[in-house]
Amino acid sequence: MDVTIFGSGYVGLVTGACLAEVGNNVLCVDVNAEKIDMLNAGAVPIFEPGLEDMIRRNTQAGRLAFSTDLAKGVAHGLFQFIAVGTPPDEDGSADLKHVLSVATTIGECMETYRIVVDKSTVPVGTADRVAERIREAQAARGVNIELDVVSNPEFLKEGAAIEDFMRPDRVIVGTDNPRTGELLRALYAPFNRSHDRLMVMDVRSAELTKYAANAILATKISFMNELSNIAEAVGADIEQVRVGIGSDPRIGYQFIYPGCGYGGSCFPKDVRALERTATAVGYSAELLQAVEAVNFRQKDLLFRKISDYFGGALEGKVVALWGLAFKPNTDDMREASSRRLMEQLWEAGASVRAFDPVAMGETRRIYGERSDLTLTDDLLTALEGADALAILTEWTQFRSPDFDAVRQRLRHPVVFDGRNILDHSQVTAAGMTYVSIGRSP
Ligand code: UGA
């Protein structure tokens, strides 16, 4: 089948590559010429395991191409995926200008029936607005060509996006037209194995499902973070509590890991956007507000712990950071807890020596060259001349370091573990103080 994907960002590239992988003829279109040139030259602008190989393989096979030509994109695919960004505007609502601009282009250029698929995370009601935009653009040129707008939210986890697309838990298709539902079912058939994972529902329910999924996951994390603060204050160990509650299958073990807050491009933005959607229809979403507030506070926690340890005297201190990305297996730094910590440390006159397996280029891009930030080639070098170590991302390679080597390099033998990934007894056996989340030191 012929598929066009508007937006060659994270979601668009993964969707395009995976649809090409199963034999579709995919054209990815983006207004950013630099990005398209890069993709045409075989380079992939983001780090995602498996993506570069998949793009190369499918480009070479002639099933995947990249272009800046929007009209060509509209002419190409029966399916027109919209996977452009929806950055939050000033009040936290999702900004739909890119989505609606693609809709206008489709309306201006379409010559025959098109299925427009909203893949970007968009507020409830967006499919209707997209359809309206397309019809307006058609009316302006005096045509009235049939179309359907479908909501097909993505549920990709960064770092595991290819796997999530190829073997999805579910594929949500929101449409009021049963025939369109069947066409989407055919497109997704290669990914819909072993049992039927494709759910067709009405458009607004599909749109809300996306936000509901992220909001409940974010709620689990903030809930655990709140509990961890209580645990610490009452002298309990949140890690034992976590295992204790997770054993109840109604609660489950997933997404109840306490830490220094959730980040990324999805949870913070989506919780806020859902809260704004609720407000816009006159409902005050108290729980969502609390989820966000707890996360905001949690991102300050490591700084407070470090500052308390040094009696507030951070001027001239050097803090080593392991982990810059908002989570492992990605170079994404959006809303990463490391950013708040680094900025607070700099503000307090401390400097940072940091190591991350893949996010150092991104850190350099965001912060540029500065005298209070040193990026090192490996984790032990980050500790040289450092007063303390803080762990921000749960990369596997940080889990069992050579504790004696860590101890020898630190000026003050103290580790602040923002992800509770180290073994308390091993750290203390190596003669270091261990400060973690939700456990008394
Ligand atoms: C999230 C969802 O998990 C995906 O299902 C969804 O498709 C995606 O958003 C999206 O909307 O596009 P992602 O943002 O890639 O995926 O990352 P997660 O693995 O969910 O992690 C988010 C943050 O929560 C990270 O900072 C992580 O460290 C933190 N986290 C996660 C915790 O603090 N505790 C946990 O128990 C789990």
C-alpha cells in the first residue's frame, strides 16, 4: 500500500520505517530540508536502537523515500499520516499549528479519496478540526473530495520504539466509518499477530485513550514518588514497599519505580495537556494537577539532598553525574531530571562532570561549551576530582560499577542515587555514604 508520513521526527520515522519494513511503499515528507538531506544521505537525526539499519535497508530496497515536496506527499499515499510535533503552548495545551498546516496542505492538493491518520498525540476533538481544515481548503479551490480522518495514536517507548511498533500491545483506530476501519486493519495486519490487537472505536475515545494511558502511567510514578517521601520520613524502605505492593497483580510491578521524577517528551506534556483539556470543558482535574506538582517537586529532590549533605556550601564543589538522558537507551534530554539538577548546581556555584552513553552530543547542543560543565569519555573519568556522584538515569552499565574505583576517585565518599539502582550494602561496604530515594541513609 502507498503511505505518506508527514513529519520525520521520532514518531514519523519509526512509523515510516516499520511500515516500509513490511512491504509498504512509504514516502516521508518534512518541511525541514536539512533533515531530509541528512536522511537522503543515509544519516538518521535521532538515536533509536535498530532505526538506522531499518531505514537503510528499506531505502535501498526502494520502499522508503524522503522528500520536502508536500504536494508529492499528498499525491503519493492513500494513507496520509500526520506525525508532526505538537509542542505545548504557553499554557500547556498542545499547539496544533503544525498538524493543522498539514491538514491545509492535504486539502489544497488532494485529487482523490484520502485517509488522513492522526498519529501525533493530539487533544480530543482534533480529528474533527483536521477534517474541517481539509474541507475549508478544498472549498477554497471549489472541490469537495471524499476523505476520512482517523485517530491512530502511537504507543511507542523511546529506546524500544521499533519493537513496540513491530509487536504492539494494541493498535487503536478511531473512526466512525467501518470501511476505513477495515482499510486500517489491512495496513496493520502484519503487526497484528497471534491474537487480534487492533481495536476500532469512535474517534474521540481513541484520542482520549492516548492521554489516558500516559496519564495513568505518570500517576503511578508520582504516586510512588510521593510514597517514597513518606517512607523516608517514617523510616521505611520504599524498595521493600514496592516489592510488597507490586506482588498484587492488580497493582503490578511496572511503573512503580520511585526516582528523581519522570521526564521525556510525553508524560510531562501529556499530563499537562489533558489537564488543560479538562479545564477547557469546565472540569478541574485535581488528580492530574497533583501528579504534575509531585513530579515537579521530585525533580528538585537530588539537589536538596546534595545541598543538605554539604550544608548548603556548594560553591566550588564538583558533582559527577552519571546519566543525562531522561531514561536509558535514548539521547533525548527533553524534561530530563538531569537538566534541572545541573542548572540548580550551576546556580549554586558548583560545576558538573558528566557521562552518558549516548546523550553527550545532545547535552553539548543544549548547553554549549561552558566552564562549569565537563563531559567525559567514561564513567570513572567523570569522578576524577569530583566531590560527589549523582546517578540520574537507570542505564544498565551504571548498576554494578567497581565500587572501590568509585571510592578512590571521589573527594567525598558519597553517592546520590536518583534511580535506586545500586545495592545499598555494596556502596556502604566500599566505605561510601549512600543517599537514595525513599530510604533512610
Ligand atoms: C511513554 C510511554 O511509556 C509510552 O507508552 C508512550 O507511547 C510514550 O510515552 C508516548 O506518549 O509517546 P517514554 O516517554 O518513551 O514513553 O518513556 P517511559 O519509558 O514511559 O519513561 C518515562 C519516564 O518515567 C522516564 O523519565 C523514566 O525514568 C520514568 N519512570 C518510568 C519512573 O520514574 N519510574 C517508573 O517506574 C517508570
